[in-house]
Amino acid sequence: MTTQVRTEPITVNLGPQHPSTHGVFRMRVTFDGEEIIDVEPIFGYLHRGSEKLAEERTYVQVVTLTDRMDYVGSMLNNQAYMLAVEKLAGVEPSPRGVWLRMIASELQRIASHLVAVGFLIQDLGAWGTPLIYTMREREKILDLFEMLCGARITNSYLRPGGVFMDAPEEFWPAMNAVLDELPPRIDDLDDLLTDNDIIFSRTKGVSVLTPEQMLDASITGPMLRAAGVDWDLRHRDPYDYYDQVTFERPLHTAGDNFARYWVRVQEMRESIKIVRQCEKLIEPGPVRPDHDDVPWLLRPPVGDAYAAIEHSKGELGFYLVSDGSISPYRCHVRAPSLINLTLLREMLVGELLADMFVSFGSVDINMGEVDR
Amino acid sequence: MNPAFLDNSLFRNIYCYLAGSSDSCAERGYDTTLLPAGFEWLAFAITAFLIINIVINAGLGAVVVYIWGERRILGRIQNRTGPNRWGPFGSLTSVADAIKTLFKEDIVPDEADRWLFNLAPILMVFPVLSVLAVIPFGVGTFVVDLNIGILFVIAITSMSGISVVLASWASGNRIAIFAGMRSVAMLISYEIPMALSLIGVLMLAGSMSLGKIVDAQDIPFILVQPLGLFVFLIAAQAETSRTPFDLIEAESELAAGYLNDYSSMKFGIFFLAEFLATIVASMLIVTLFLGGWRGWDPIPSQIWFAGKTVLVLLFIMWMRFSWPRLRVDQILSLAWKGLFELTLINIFVTAILIAIWPDPGITELLIMSAINWVVFFISIWLVSKLLRPGDYTAPAPRTDRPTYPVATDELPDEVAYTGGTTR
């Protein structure tokens, strides 16, 4: 005799108030047992209208808005925006300012990856210990930012043509101390986490995305490199002085959660190398062009410009349209967090509830940037 | 009254102080007569009430101290201070938390089944407190020495699974139902290796009574039964749902699992039961494998017992704070493909050794332990080989670039963006 047990899918609302949604993200998920059969992402809970607000502000004032988009990558946001402004206004940046912002953005990339890795382990269910280890290292980098510009998270350090303030004398030894401390800490992280059987078995082969899928969805950044596509704007389309520094581009072929995690850990090491080279190449000089050439109140000629950088999360682009006035006519942000989320359904369907937030965390999104 | 109760020194002292005229007390040299003859039943009732209160309150006090200790140690492990505001070294933090929990609003959701919702916390804490009754805390310091002690422990702790299911079902919360499904799968699976891992100890001691097991440990059974301890430690972690196995209240997945809709002291009772279960599990490990209260003389046996319990607790905390959680299928495959086989190997080997040396002395026990450790390492190696997640064949070194066409061929090296034009 066979008995048929009638089962039915169960729909659960996860978020916006949930400990692992990295902000205020909401997913309406349909489960069959523990298996996910449908996901409907719902976002917009943190929409602040940054792009619209930019139309009401001068070009320099918009820098503060970019800080608040991806608040774990403020320096990188500043850099992308400044490249767009410089392209739009035809500003020739001063070399020392460019080197300083490269240093700042590479340090920010390390900090951002530390956050991503730490929270991925947190999503895997560790009791906060690895997260606090990574946060401790990030804290040192934030201290460096405090020396550079007085702020730790929302830096607003960059200005058209460079940065607003030269690094103080005591910054360089402090930075070297941090750079000396970081590689052994990353090795510790490798020992504790990468070789850990639990982490490996939880992340290996989960939420695999193929290169074709990701290129179709224009996903960029560590997610794409984890599937073996050698696409890094610092190498493909060098902005600033990235053509003068050498660095490796870590690639993995698996395209699963572990590969995404692995690529981020390796990229931290490469960023350290880049900062060390920048420190050697930097020369004394003004950190931004003269006020007569580049005034605070920029009036770029009528036109449009798009500039993109390799953000820690992917390609971050700013598209600015100028009508010749003191504020942008239109500002659009190509936010990697939002675009990397587009394949969320493909990643999650067929996986288990336990892996859901791990996959979600491995995308490394920031709700401030998704909703803007 | 069962005269066996008088083996318990605390019981004897209180009871015979009240009713010294009774025969069993007079034999032992007591001569106080607080209560007249014929009132032995009252003396028994008062004594039992007092002892039950002492044990329960000591257990709850231990939880308060343990929560504080765990927070301090968690702080140290995580490179921070931990609680340090209330009392010396923050020792009153748990008390403050308990008071805060008491004063919270007690919410019963509309969807909830009110009776079952209120019953679940009681069912959770009751079995854990009951286990305290059979644990020998020191020489003559126990409530009762049941001759089926281990059976009692295993039987009564399996009730906690029922209470988790009740709580999750009665909440009427979908997330809690996931926790209920998981608890059914996990708690019931781990009952089996947990029970089987103790059979080796039973065979060596020849008794189910926890007191007799401690008496039998001329050398601690950790040496003779490494495999049993290994399995029991893991299974106890799973049964108390501590972190590598905390599927049921997986914070990063299910928010709080079955605790989602509980507030105020009902939540507090669940919390308390969970921590008390951890302490009880460590006490059982100490009793069964680490020689219980046995130690060297100048230090009282109760201190030995407490010290060993703290050591086991520290080990459990260390595990808890270092490792991420396993997935539900991995946890079940660990139970059925790993631990279950290990217990069978353990029972088999121990049975053969007992057949060779039916009444082992210390020399025989040492020989047995040598054989058992060899078996331990071989079987752990075999099982970990079976369960290991495998490896990537080649994790893409820089020299060996993937030959995905879009990555290397079709995309141009230089990408020209059409920005920067001036109209």
C-alpha cells in the first residue's frame, strides 16, 4: 500500500527586517521543504533619490552624495565620480593627487573586501569571531582615512583634479605599518577559513553561475572573475595611473560561492602590492590643480561623460550630462550592487534555505548602492 | 522511605536532624529528635523539598554564571573586552539581563495556539532539570543514584525535541515551522549515536548507574573510550544545538527559528534551558568519561567535578565560537554516515576486548586504551575520508588561464567608451 502525503509549497517573506539581508532587502521566497523554488526580490526600502539630489547640487557638493551610496567603498565612489567630472570638464588632474587617490581607493578596496569576507562567514553561521577579526583589520584602514581626510566612512576626500588635502607626514609610516601587518593577517584568515572543511563544503558548488549567464546580465567584478573571465577595468581600461603599476588578477574557474570568496581574499593581497608601488612612485607636488584652472564652482561645457572604475563590487560608472550650469543636468550611476543582483533568482532557485543568505552575501551588495 | 537515600550526605544530615529517632538514622549515630516519632513522612517531605530546591537553584545559578563566563570568553576570543559594566568584571550582567527579560511584555501572537505555546517552554526546561537529579556531583553529593541512570538521561532528554516542535508549531509562524522540521530531523537523528556511544562505557562499568560508572573509572574512560567520547561530544553539541549544529535557531537564516514569537520570560526560559542543557551535557561528559568527581585528595571531590565541568565547557565554547554552521543535509549525513558507524565500531571493539578481559584491572584497561586509540585514529581517518567535501581539481592558477572565448578573444583589449564628447 502506498500512501500519498499531500505537500504544498510555503511562501515566506524574508526581510526587510532580517539579520542577514545586509540592510533592508526583502525577498519573497517560495520553498518546497527546504528547497527554494521561487524568489522574488523586492528592493527600494533605502531609496534616497541620490541621482535626483545631484541635480540640485554643485559638482563638488555631489561628492558627499556619492559617499553615501556604497558606504563601505566611499573612496572608490569618489574616484568614479571624479573621473566622470574630469572627463566632462576636461580637467587635467595633478599627479600627486592621482597617486593619493589611487592609494586611498586601493586601501578602500581592501577594507571593502574585508567586510565582504567577514559577513560571508557570518552568514555561514559563525559566531561573529571571523567577522570581528576582519573588522579589526578594517578599523586600521579607517584610521588611515581619518589621517588623510578626518573622516572614516563618508570620506569626501576627492576633488576635481585630485584630493583636497595632502597626506600628513605621519601618514606614510602609519600606512606602512598597516601594510606590514595585513599580509600575515590575511594568511591567518586563509588558515582559519579557506582551509576549513565546513566552509569549503558549505560553499563549494553552491549557486554556480556560468560566464555566459554573467556576461549576458553584465555582471562585473569579483563575481565575474570567480568564473574565470579575465575582466578587470584596472587592466582592460586603465584609468588614473593603473597602467604604471603591475598587479596580478586572481581568477578562479568554479563560479560558485567559494570561488567568489577566494577571489576576494586574493585581491586583497594584490591591492597591498599596488599601494606599495604607488608609495614608491608618488612625488611631491600640488595635490590638486590651481584654483584659477579648476575652481570650486565648476561649469563644465555642454556635453556628457561616462567614466567607470573597477569598484570592489564590480564596474562602478557615473554618467553625467552637463547643460553648462553649475550642477549636473542628469547624473546616472551604474551601480554594480544592483546589476550583480539581477541573477539572484538563477543563483538561488534549487538551492537550500541554509545557502540562501550565503549566496546573497557572496554577491557582496550594499543596499545603499542598490537603492541609491 | 528507601534507605538508599541516606547514602546522600546532604539528605542524611537534614533528614536525620529532623527525625533522628527513626531506626535508619539511629543506626548511623544520630540522636536529634526535632520531630516526634511517627512524623518521618513530614521529615522526608521537608528534606526532599529542600534538596530539590537546592539542586534546581544551583543549576539556575550556574546558568547565570555560565552566561557571564561565556560572554567574557567570547569577548576575549573576539579581541574585545566583553561585558564589564555591571558588578566586578561585569558579573551582574546576566542578572540585569534576567531582570530586563522579566519586565518585557509577554506577547502571544493571534495565530498562536495559546495552550501549546505556553506549554512548550515548560517542557523544554523540565527534562534538563530532571537530569540534574541523577548526576553525582561529589562523594555522597547527589539527589538519587538510579540504577538505570543512563537510560533515564537518554529517555528524558529526548523530550526537548518535542518541545521544540511544539513551540514552532504553536507559534503559527512560517519561519518557526522550518525550525520545527529541522529539529525533528536533527534531534531525532542524533539521539541514536548519542545513546550508542555510551554502550562502551556501560560494558566497561557493568552498570547503568552513574555513581557506579564513576566508581569503575580507575583510569578515566576518556583513555579507554576515545571514540565514545568523540561521538558523545558531537552528539551532545547537536542535542543542545550549539553552534556548529545550531540549525534550529540559525540566526543568519531563520532569525531565531522557533524562538521567533517568544518574548519576555518564556523566551528567557528557553534561553535558560539551552544553557542549562550545555552545562548538563558537560557534567555528563565529566561523569562518564573524565572520571567524575574522582581526583587527588586534599581538594574536595565537588571541586574536582566543577573544575572538570568548566574545562569541558571551555572546550565547547571554543568550538562554538570558531566554526560556522553546517547545512542540514551535512548534519544528517554526519550523523548517519559518520557517527553511527563510529559507534558501531566502538561497540564491536569494546565488546571483543571485554570478552578477552571480562574483569579488567588497571593494566588490562591500559592495554585496552592503547588498542582503542589505534582504532580511534584509524576509524576517524576513514570516516573523514568518506565525508570530506573533496577538492577542486585545479583552482585556476594565474599561468593557466581559462579558455573561455569571450574572456580572451572576442573582447578588445582596449575598450573605448563614447563619453567625453562636447556638443
